[in-house]
Amino acid sequence: MNATTPPVDERPVMSRGDRFALGATAALAGLVALGSAVGGVLSVVQVLRDDPLTIHGFELVNARPPEVTEPVEQVTAAWYDSATLSVAGLPDSARWLFAGQSAVTALAVVGVSLTLLWLALRVLRTRPFGHSVTAALVASALLIIIGGTAAQLLEAAGRAAVVDHLGPAVTGGADPSAESLLAFGLSVDLAPIGVGLALAVVALAFQIGARMQRDTEGLV
């Protein structure tokens, strides 16, 4: 005997595979949020306590060519982009800037992960639309845009504070042609802004979906 096809109204909205995928996504998002929170706290503590403190990304001015490229005729020019310093006795002002950079970066990851967790749970309950979901998506978009941009500014300001603390010895002093560290360097990555704007569009789509859901429920 052939099994009869159940009416459309009695068919399950989600298959077992869908529920498993959503459950795994929610669990993974929760783990990422927890790991990012713990990692952010440890990073802040490390920045505030380590002495000397290792700092990456100092931009170089008049950098000398790497010696390894000198005998290679095919290399027409070579230079170092940045330097890593391990500095002892940093002032608290510089440390707090780097601590702030670690904190806002971790906060952005935690916020997005919690939003993904909340969204997965809402979909599992077949209620993907609602004011809380839209608000969470908007908050995540702001966290990505503000957190991503602020983290870059704080890191650049921290490096500038370190260079200022080290003094003219690392900035070339009276010789403008000497190899030295750039007093303030900032290369802004616009990716967080793009991702945040994309997430804001998703939030708008969810808001429209919530309105359509209310209109549909009103017709039933």
C-alpha cells in the first residue's frame, strides 16, 4: 500500500536535518561567544600586566632593504613594511589604549555570536521574525561598525603613544633620512563597515518579514 501524502498544513515545517543544522549553529555560536569573552578578558589582562609588552605593526620610515634580497638581481626594490617591538616600562596610557582595542574587538565578536545564537533559536521555534531579532541584528551591525573602526583607531593611538614614549631615538631625531618609526600610522580597513551595513540590510529584511507575518496572521 502506498503511503498517502499528508496535507500541506500537516507537513513539518523543518526536517530533522534542518533542526540539527540550526542546533549545531546555535551551539557553535554560543561557544564562539564564550571563547571570545574569555579570550578578550585574558588579552586585556595580558596587556595590562606584561612587562615587557610585545607590540606589532609599527610602520617604518626610510626602511633599509632586506639583506637577503641584495644578491637577487630580479628584485628591483625591497623594504620592510613594519616592525615588532618588545618594550619595557610602558606608561599606563599606552597600555589602556591597547586594552581598549582588545576589549572592543572581543565585544563585537561576542555580540554577533549571541545574535546568531538568538536567531537560530528563534528559527528553531519557527518564529524567525520579531522586534527582538531586528533589534539584535541592528545592535550587532553597530557593534561591527563601531567596534571594528574603534579597534583600529585605538591600536594606532596605542602605537603612537609608544613611539612618543620612546622619544626621538626611534623617530630619526634631526636626521630625516634615517631609518625610523612613523610617529602615527593608520591604515583603515573598511571591511567592518561593509559587513555592518550588510547586517543592517538583513535587519531591515527581518523587520519587513515581521510585518508580513503579522498581516498573514491577521488574515487567518
